[in-house]
Amino acid sequence: MKIKKSVYNVVQNRLERIFSDFDNVYVSFSGGKDSGVLLNLCIDYIRQHKLKRKLGVFHMDYEVQYNETIRYVDRTLADNADLLEVYRVCIPFKVSTCTSMYQRFWRPWDDNLRELWVRDMPQTCYRKEDFDFYTEQMWDYDFQVGFAEWYHRKKNARRTCCLIGIRTQESYHRWQAIHRDRNYHSYKHLKWTRKVTRNIFNAYPIYDWLTTDVWTANGKFQWDYNHLYDLYYQAGVPLERQRVA
């Protein structure tokens, strides 16, 4: 009888494939529960297998974030400084807003509105001057693609993989991102990958995890996490509705 593997064992196989096939790997880390557990999975994998490599971390700092999110990001990056190559970006790209009737977007870290910044810019961050591809017309999601290409060139990489912690349970849109028929845009027909540009791919190793899997892993392996979720829990917010963004 075939024994069904746990989602943890399955993701170990996916990470083995990623770290074997890609010479350049980084995690898109927001500070939420999904990207947090994905980052911890990668850190543990590299340490346990004694890989002689660094792991890139791409964090888009949106300026206006929960204090618990900032604390969690700071802790995680500091506690694993020996292993991580951090790109914490503070960029005034366009960000969609639903809090205004008069404008479609706002800009974090807008130099023209410095007196309105909610906090000081982190000292060890990358600014717009560090990226030759940045333009004022760029949206945050456009910047993600531009960063992937920039990082690929910077590392002189043969093949680059960006790991993204999305799960299909979260929304139908995310389910479509994985399951729609786009295998010709995937890496070697692995449905949990998507081609970005030539030799650059996104990968979604925990796409089939449930919310309970995330919290089981955090408890079982004693991983640090964003304690904003504790406040949500105390306020009676259901697990599936606890969102950091």
C-alpha cells in the first residue's frame, strides 16, 4: 500500500530540487505567516544539509506596517545573519490603495512627503538609487519582476529561483496561479513553478499547505513567527482570516 507523504516531507523534496537545480535562490519575505514558514523551511534545509551557500531574502518594506511585523522581520534577519543575503528595499513605488476616493495609489518612503513618514527608514536598506531599473511609474509588483532580473545579473547566475509563500487555500486567484494550464511556462513541467523571464523562475513550494499546517510546523519546530497573529487570535479572528497585509 502506498503511504501518503506529509506536506512537510513533500516540501523537502521540492527544496532538494530547487537547491540542486538553481545556483541562485532567494525568498520573497513579507513578514506574514506563509512567507515566514517558507523562509524557516529553507533556513533549516540549508543548515541540516550543510549547504555551502547563502540564501537571498527579498523584503519589500512598505513603511506603514504593524510594529509586530517590523519586530519579527528584524529578529528573523538578525538571528540568521550568517546565512542570509538580505535585500530590504524601501522604494517609493506605486502601491494600490482602497482608503481614498481621490487617488488610486500611494507611495511609501516618498521623498516629497518625508515629514509624513510614520517611521525612520532602516539604516541597512536598499533605496531607489540602488536600482538602475526603477522609475516613478513603477508599481510594486512591477518592481518585483525588475528586482528578479537585477538580482540575476548581479549574481551572474546561471539560473535564478524566487521562492514565494502563496497557498491555494487562501484564494481562488492563488489557486488559478498554480492550477491553470500553463505548464509550458513552468520549470521542467513542475506545476508549482512559473517562468518569469529567461532562466528566472518563481516557485511556490508550500502551495498545497493548509493554514493548520503552517501553525503545526511553527509549533513542532519551535520557529519564530509574527506575534501579530497572537493578537488576532486573542481578538477572536478566525485563523483563515488572519492577514498581515
